Amino acid sequence: MANPQFLESKPVTLVDVRDALENMQKRDEELNFRSNKAKEYVDAFVILDAKKKELLLKKLQDLNLTRLREEHFTKIIDFLPRTANELKVVLQAYPLSLPKKDQDSIVAAVTETI
């Protein structure tokens, strides 16, 4: 039996998942059952396109918040919190505390991009 090994672990946004599924659909002409379910979910919940995603990611990285890592950026891009309370809900799964000023700057970056 094969022993697969992880070469790298990288968080992926739902926008990237949608693009990958579209590329697979173009290549294979028809998706399998699980890929179709994933595509239905992504089509229902993702509102950003790739350009806006990159713009938002750049804005978030330019805030220079030392506590935020790439996985935090992907969750913010996936859920697009529009208030500080929504941001707290999105990031509550992580042991992370942000000052009110940083929370407001993240929310401002999200609302500017949308």
C-alpha cells in the first residue's frame, strides 16, 4: 500500500476552491458526486472573485498585524465579517485576541473591498 506524504500544508480560500473546481470541470467535462456537492456549496456562499480576493488579502497583509497568520486571513476572506462582533465569531476558533483598533481596521478593509 502506498504511503502518501504531505509536502506542504497551506490554507486555501473558498475562492481558490471555486477556481480549482471550475478548472477541473473544464478539463474533465463532468465532476463526480463530491465535487458537484462542493461546487454547489461554493457557488452558494462565495461572493468574491479572484481579483477582489487578492486585493483584500493585500489590504489585510498591509495592516501589519503581527498576531494574524495566513490561516486567519483565509477565514476572514471566506466569511467577510462586516462588524467587530462577526470578526470575533470568525476568529473564536483560534487562541487569538485582538485589540479593538485592530478589529476595526480589519472590518474597514473588508467593507472597503466588498
